[in-house]
Amino acid sequence: MTVTVAGTGSLTGVGAEAARTGDSPVPGLQVRRHGAGFSAQMTASADALSRVRALTVAVSEESGTGADLAQSAELVVSELMGNVVEACPDTGIVLLLVEVSVTPSGVDVAVHDTVPGRPTRASHSLDSDEATSGRGLLLLDLLCEEWTIPPSRLGKQIRCHLAAA
């Protein structure tokens, strides 16, 4: 399955093996693995976003979540990163901190950004033919057991929990 999110490319951009081994460093991306998870500080680029998506799947699958939950976590991470890229001013520099942790109850995701304000909910449905954006919060409602928007050291963060089946 390939899903394209505006400004971030497709979900199949970097192989899971490269994400697992950390081969071929990506400029502007620092990844720290910890237990059943990772944190990634980055200046957004197609390569960095792709590597984080692939790492989300790799860490999730390595921890035994199953392919469906790993793909849902990848979609949530991709959507949240894409939303930040879309919402940032055209300064050319988009700073992000992404944290993914597999827990006994599912996968926790946090995306920290410097974009001021809170995301707003669109008034159209997920299957709208006319909508080209505005589906992010609806996807969180569908895929996540819970999500919040607390403050972060960068500005704000969106924290999500995807429940294991």
C-alpha cells in the first residue's frame, strides 16, 4: 500500500532494513533507539520523513505489534509530520521531534513542532472528493484510542495512542 501525504512523499520511500540498521545517514536527522522505540530530531526533508516512517514500521514490527498496527502507526506519524510541513511558514526550515514507543497496550506516538496554535478540524468527511487536506484529525479519531495536544519544549506536541487489537 502506498499513501501520499502532501509535502512528504509516499509511505514506501525507504526500506525497513535501512531503517533497522541505520545505514546511509540522512542529513538533518538524529535518531536514538531506546528499548521498543525511538526518538528522531530532524529538519524536515523527504529523506528524513521517509526514514522516520520506515523506522516506525520497523520498530513496531520488531516489537511484535503485527503489520496492521505497524501500518496504522506509520500512517499516523506520516500524517502528523505532513501536517507540520504544510502548516509551517515558507522559511525552508521545519523542525520536528518524533517519538514512537511500543507498549504492551499498543503504540504511542508524539510529534513535537514549532507551529503556533492548535490544528483545526475540517468540516468535510474523509471520503470527500473535493477535499485535498483537512483529514488529519479525523484519521486520529479513527486510528487512535486517544490523542491530546499538550505543550512541548518546541511549542506543542500531538500525542497519540494506537491500541493493540
